[in-house]
Amino acid sequence: MGDVVPFRRPSASEKHRGNTLCRRGFHKWVVEKDKRFDVKQGRLVTVYRCARCGKDRIEAH
């Protein structure tokens, strides 16, 4: 037989950890280096992704 894995629901504080700042507009923006060129706009862009919630922000040059 295999190992027994305990299942439990995450508490409210664990479920929403790190999202309260993002909900109030204080994102933790990090430059995403994979996407440098936007085909639709036809120019260079900088893509920022929030490290906590994963939301994207695009800044065109």
C-alpha cells in the first residue's frame, strides 16, 4: 500500500495570502523577459507580471 496523504482545506489566511495587497493596488511588478516584441502592435514592449497574483501589465516603447 501507499502512503496516506492527509487532505484538509486551507484556512482563509492561507487561501488569500499575498492577495490583499494586490486587491488594493499594491502589486509586486517583475519584468518578464520572455516576451519582448508584440506582433499586434509591431513594436517593442516590456511585460510586467505581478509576483503575487500573476496579473500582467504591458508598457510600450
